[in-house]
Amino acid sequence: MDLTLFNTYSIAARFEIVWELGTFVAYHGRRGYRIELYDLGNFQAELWYNPETNVLALARGYISKKALDPYLDQINLHELFN
């Protein structure tokens, strides 16, 4: 799957794709949401979850390395290469 195809699916379908094919990397919080980062091979995806309302609000894919900045303090590169 590539990013262009991923973005053609509905948000609900994107959640399913990420849960089935993605590898969890890290998470961070923002504006009351738990935002989880997943690796899908040639792109990354974020799932936005509101724990107060128990609602999955957003699933977005991207290839931008800048978008990974909020996760850098949680990712251990040694673990990735061992």
C-alpha cells in the first residue's frame, strides 16, 4: 500500500488498515488527544484518539520527516537496528 491509495479510503477504513498492517512506533498527547504513530513501510500514519469521549477522530498518513518531530524523544534508534 502507498500513501496515495491510503488517502483515498474513508477514515474508518484507514483505521482498519493501520491496525492490520501498521507497526506501532510511539505516541504523544495534544489538545486532549492521544496521537499514535504507526509505520506502514513507505509512509507513516497517525491515529487520533480522544480518551474522554472514547472516539477515534482522525487517521492521516504522511511521508514528511518533519511530522515525526513530536515523537523523536520516544524513539530509541538502537532498538530499531538491533
